[in-house]
Amino acid sequence: MRQYWIDVCSRAVPVALLALTMFAVTAGVSGAHGGGTPQLSDVEAGPFRLFVWTSPEPWRAGGEAHVTVAVTSLDAAGQTIPVDDADVAIELAPAGAPERAIVLAATPVAGAGAGFYEGDTSLSQDGAWDVSVKVAAAAGTGDAGFVYQVMPGSQINWLLWLGGALAVLAVVGYLGTRTKKAAAGYTQRAVQE
């Protein structure tokens, strides 16, 4: 019975480590687009109502900064409707330095439904950043903004190191099971002779 559990563990551990490695490597990629941390929720901007999310959390100097915007308006009956024909610009500037602003032309989000727009950039420094969303459509123009605290850049990419360590463990575990099987096969041949 003990040998059975050793065999099960020797097969399960490499598979589990491989699964963890795949999760660690893809976790940062899969969370990069869409959704995120709410920054503005149902904020009036001219004739529009804006919702804004940022990801990843937190933004770091030198890393990716992703912004998702939902643009809505109210129809004659007071119902919220998405605005899918808007021109959306996202402006990011270090606090107190508007001349260094980065302006993104947000693009419609495919498959997310009408009224969703997104933009990506990389921010060069940490500290407070002024983020402004400007919308223009047939109904008029509007803008809203918020301040985001960008964290210092990470000196070590822990996700990459974790993925690499798990990959090494998976390979070592796999090779260990192959060595045990080879040794067991050699022992059986020796006993039979």
C-alpha cells in the first residue's frame, strides 16, 4: 500500500507543479485587460455618465497602465443606454506637470458590448498622476478625472521568478519519477536473472 501512495504522489506532484507554473505565468497576462479597480462610478460628464476602471492594481513606474471606460447616457425615459459612437481620449499626466501628459485614443472593446473603451500605456515615474477622460459624441462633450498614485517600479519580477521556480520543480519531479521507474525496472531484471 505504501508503494501505491509513493507512485501516486510521484505522478501527482509534477502535474500539480506544472499547473501552478502555468497559472503563475498566465495570471499577469490574463488580468491585464478589461475590468479592474473602479476609479469613477456613474460620474456626470456633460451629457454622459462615465464609469472608469484601472488595472493592474497598483500601477507601477515602468509597468503597464490599463484604463477601461464605459460611456452611457440617459434617454428620454430616463433609462441608461450605452454610447457606442463616442471618441474617448484618456489623458495621464504627472501631478503638476501637464506638459508631460500622455494622451491615449481609447478604442472600443471588442466583445464587451456597446459603450466600452480602453487604452494602454506605460508610466515613466512613480507618484501622483492626474487621469482625465474626455468624451465627444453627437450628444456633446464631457470630461471627468481622478488622481492615481503610481507605485515605484518593482526591482524583482516575483511572478516571473515564481513561475521559473515552479517550472524547475516540475522538471525535477518528472525526472525523479523517471529515475525511480528506471531503477525499479533494473532491480526487477536483476532479480529475474
